[in-house]
Amino acid sequence: MGSPGGEFYNALPGDSITDDIGNRSSNLDWNHVLGHGYVYLIASRLSCDHPSKRFHFFNRGISGNKVTDLAARWQEDVLDIKPRPLSILVGVNDVNSLFTRENPVAADSFQEVYAGLLTRTREQLPDVRIVLCEPFLLPVGRVKDQWEAWSSEMKVQQTIVRELASQFNAIFVPLQGEFNKACEKAPPDYWIWDGIHPMPGGHELIARKWIRVVLGH
């Protein structure tokens, strides 16, 4: 399963939640190249617990990206790396675009483009382990102001991601329920400061759930 020398390459494309609001360099300083969000937390734990694997993690999240943006850079940022595994978290900007009306990505387009990415991936990297993370929201800020509308659109996206995981034999990481449950311990803005972007505790929540689900398969 490893590449020459024993390394495992792990690519994590996505939006600002993965990018961590741009707090990520593009050089080879591995203390900065991964950001300081859930990607860094996952990489830190797995690298420490499994040094013989010689993991390399590639954070390929870009703030503001929708699934259509991922499609434009999929070959270079994902397929050329030949990752094992590949973890994807995308969807919240697609929902946001329906409210801002800036190049909106409707649910059917989201599903079609996302499925196209997974099809390309399976064709070029048939043995890759794919992880699909569920997009999520909490009622904070402008999301709270239109919570029913945001929640309704997000549930459609969440259903699509879950169905794609089943269709493409991918691991599905459920996150909305984790955030909902966390709100029993602290208010929503403790976990997600604007309804979209996680606070430190929210990133830790994602990392813990990701590790439990992915390592459990």
C-alpha cells in the first residue's frame, strides 16, 4: 500500500474549513503547510502514532472553493499526488452560493460535479481509499438569521454526500450529528464562530471523528 520508501501520501482537498482561513503556507515548512485546523490535528496524531508509515499529508483546501473549483484543479492537486487515502470536505460554499447568488451551484450540479470527480478518481486511482466528510452548519450569525433555509439546503447536500459515499464505496464521516451533540455541552458559537467555520474545539471534534471512523474501517 505504500509508495517507494514506505511513505503514504494523504491528500485533503476542500474549502476554507480545510484551508483553515488561509493560515497555511505553500512551502516545505511542515509546521505551517498544513494550517492549524483539523488537517493539522489528524496529521499530528497519525504521524506520531505510526512513525513507520512515514505519512505525508497534503492540505489542498482553498478558502471559498465550491465543488466546481475542486474540479478545475483535481488533476494537479489530487490525482497527480496519487494519495492513499483521499479525504474530501466540500459543500458549504455551494450552499452559500445559493444565498449570495454568486455563481450558484444548485444541488443537482453539486451532485453531478462531485460524482464526476469521484469517477475520475476511481478510474485513475482504482485502489485509492476515499473518505467523504459530511458538510455541516450550526445556527450562528447570518446562518442563524436564515436557519430554516440554510438547514434545508444543507440537508440536501448532506444526503448527496452520503449517497455518493455508498455509490463509490467510500468511507463516510458524519459530522452534523457530532456538532449537534456538542451543542448539548456548549452553545453553537463555542464550536463554530459564524455558523460555518469551526472554532478550535470544532476542529478537534472533526479530527476525532475522522480518526475514529477512518481507522475503524
